[in-house]
Amino acid sequence: MPLNLDWVESVRVNRSAVERRAATIPPAVPSEEWQAAWLLRAITCIDLTTLSGDDTPGNVARLCAKARQPVRQDLLEAMGVGDREIKVGAVCVYHEMVEEAVRILRGSGIPVAAVSTGFPAGLNPFSQRLQRSKPLFPGSKRN
């Protein structure tokens, strides 16, 4: 099907009306009382990534340690949340480091992701990019 942008080009917007309406929407900044909680929540949505072509098991181990404890314990205690488990959303590595990251993070609940295309440098061979990934654990779905 050919791309037809006629409908996009025909859209007209009343810019001054949009700007007036946008000005009435309050900013989505949490109150000072809740800012620390929102920042801690944001940490749990972050994927820590190492995509260096020269990654080593040691680099991956340090990244995984940071994923398990992204905020110093003394800071968490100072905020009154020292008993909470704050960890990142995932760890992302190149394919050759997936097994190492999975081994280090086992039991943490932190998922491991791999960039199938070898982003950003395209380091993975084309055949590997097309290959279906095999489960890392018996009985699990593809990871």
C-alpha cells in the first residue's frame, strides 16, 4: 500500500487556541513532599546498559551490582526507605554477555535484555540478528 500523506497535510490547527489551553494545564511536577518518592520510582523504570564492544565480565558484574543497588543504602536510610528494595528495571548487554548477566542477577528479579541488532555499532553478525533466541532456563519462554 503506498504511503498517502494527504490527510496529514490537510490537518489544520488553531495554534493560539492550543497554546491558551496548554497554559491552563498545571505542570506535572510532584509536590516537594513527594519528589524523592517519584525519583526513586523513576529509578525502577531505568534500564542500565553497557554496549561497549570491549565489554568484559568484570564490566558486566559492576553494572549488575549497580542494578541491584542503584542508590547508596545510607541515602535510602536518610530518606526513611532503607527497608525498601530499590532496583532498576533491567540490564541490557550485548548477546555474548547475556549468560554472564543472567548468572550474576539470578534471584534478583531484574530482567536481562539484549540488543539483537547489535546497536549502536551493529556488532552482531546478520545471521545472529535473525536467529531465534533459545530459552536460558529449562521450561522458560524466550528471553
